[in-house]
Amino acid sequence: MHFPVMAAEAVEYLAIRPGGIYVDATAGLGGHTAEIARRLDTGMVIANDRDAASLEMARRNTAEWASRIHWSRRRFSELDAALEECGVERVDGLLADLGVSRYQLTDAGRGFSLQSDGPLDMRMDPTTGTTAADIVNHYAEKAIADLIFQLGEERRARRIARAIVRARPIRSTLHLASVVEGAVPRTSHLHPATKTFMALRIAVNDEPGELDRLLAVGPGLLRKGGRMVVISFMSSDDRKVKERFRSLAREGQVVLLTKHPIPPSGEEIQQNPPSRSAKLRALEMK
């Protein structure tokens, strides 16, 4: 079952008007898109994602509100083109959920999973860019170590990178997981390769750069009184959102609707444990 994270809080902070125009910048499987679309009548939601497979599933999941949804497969930096495609200059609200969908993490063929064997891909857009296999099999040992340490916050990065280079060629997800597990002991309930896989996913998809582009482009897409809501899961992402929102507030361009990040409810965490690390921040354009 698909649980859109903090859906109630997201639509509350978006303050959806039935005739408004909204952007779901990370449509995923369509959970948030559906929550917005069902509150519209003459309005529209532009549902965007760079993962074509996710968009196809989202389209099926939101068929009931198809007339209110425009689909877009673009990067954050191209969101203005999505608006132009719809003949829209500014929108009433923009939502971005920065989490990775359960579908992406559990589909073996996408290469994100530690639990089942698959190709070392990890691209959210499988038609372009560097794969995880390219990194582990061709990057220098120091570059791999730095990547795992900085993006995965893995203290044992040097030992892991050394083991990866010695085991080349790394053939698949389970091969990589076993190489990492052989290099470092299990110290918690998490698999020893969890942070390494996370770091590779972040690097392959340039997640820090994509968030920078969203925070640069997003506020400019809002009309006066329009709202931007971002749900993040990593402390580094939340820090970026906080700093950008506060900078815009100091410049007098926006009003902060959340002085502190809003966490999910205890009930939601119980129903959907992966939501526990979510943090929501929102602003309104002056």
C-alpha cells in the first residue's frame, strides 16, 4: 500500500483553493497528487517526476481525477517549462516530497535494493546519466571513499572503498552488499551496506544538486500568496531548505509558515514507520 507522507499537513499548508493551480514536483506514485486533485474543481495540478515508470503508476492511481491533472517528466530546473506547457505563468502552490518511493527501493530491476539481486543502476531516470556500476567499477578508491563518507555519513568509508576496488568488477546489487558486509562488521539492525547504497543513490541522481535547483527555481514559480511546501527526510536536506527559506524571509520576499519543522503525527509513524524522519517546512510569497 502507498502512503503519501504527511499528506494532511501538506494540503493544509498548501491551503488548496478549488480553482487554483498547483505543482507536485515529486509526484512519485501519485499519493500527494491525488490529495490535491480531489480538492479541485476548475483547478489543475501539474504532476511532475523524472521517473517515467513512477509516473505511469501514478497516472493509473489517480485515474479518478484525470481531468484535473497534467503530467510532466522533468527535472526541478525545468519546472518553468512544465508551467509554460500548460500556459501557466505562476502557480498557487508547489509541493516537493524529497523521499524515495518504496517502489523504487524494492524493485530489484532498479538496482536500489539490498534485499534482492539486480543491476547496479540506481538512476531515477534510467535513460541518462552515470550508474552505480560506473562508480564502483571505475572511480578511484579515494573518490569512492569520499563519496560514501560525505553522502552516506559512513565512518568506515575508506575500508569499504578499499574492499570495493579489490573486488572489481562488482556485478550486481547483492555482490556489492556482500563485499561491503565482508569489509565491515554489522553494528546494528541495519545492513552494513545501507549507508553505502544510500550514498551511491544520492550521487547517481545528483540529489544535492537537484534540491539546490528546486530551491532556486521553486519560489519564483509562485504568485503572490502562493505557497511552497517541502518534505525532507535527511538532516542535510532539511538544513538546505531551512537556510533558503530563512534567506528569502530576511529579504522580505516570503513569510515563513513554519518557524520550526513540522514532524509527522504519532499515528502516521505507527501506520507508516518510514515517515518518522520526515520534516515539513512551508512558506508563502508576499
